[in-house]
Amino acid sequence: MSELKDRQELVRGDQASAVLNNPIYQEAFVMIRARLMEEFQKTKFKQTDERDEVWRKMQTVEWVEKHFKQVMQSGMVSQATLAQRGKQFMKGL
């Protein structure tokens, strides 16, 4: 990966980290999960379509959070790569 790409990934990772660590984001996802679980628990035995829809919503919430975590991890890898390049550069001087 080029240095420019690593720097871009580092910025994206920082932004994803800011979102994941934001108390409002955390509160929102706790509330969304709780509401979806309540919705799921309120379904009757034969309401399979309704349960399936709630399950899909729950999976979407997980997918969104997983994406933020992957971007954050990618940023951490880029940060380590940039640090390593900096060390190699300093050795070459």
C-alpha cells in the first residue's frame, strides 16, 4: 500500500473510532438493539414473517457496527505501517 493510501486509511480509521467511541452513537445502538429485541419477543409463534423481518434489522445493525470496526482496524494497521516506514527512514539517515 502506498503512503498516501495508508494516510487515508489512518484518517478513516480515526473517524470510525470517533463514531464508535461517541456516547450518542453507543446509546443509539443500545436503544435500537433493545427495541428490536422487544419487537422480536412480542411476536407470536406463527408470526414467522415478522420475526424474520426483525432478525434482518438486527443483522443490519450488526453489519453497520462491524463495518465501523473494520475501518478502525484498517486504520490501526495503516498507523503501524506508517510508524514502521518512519523507523526505516530514520535508520537510513
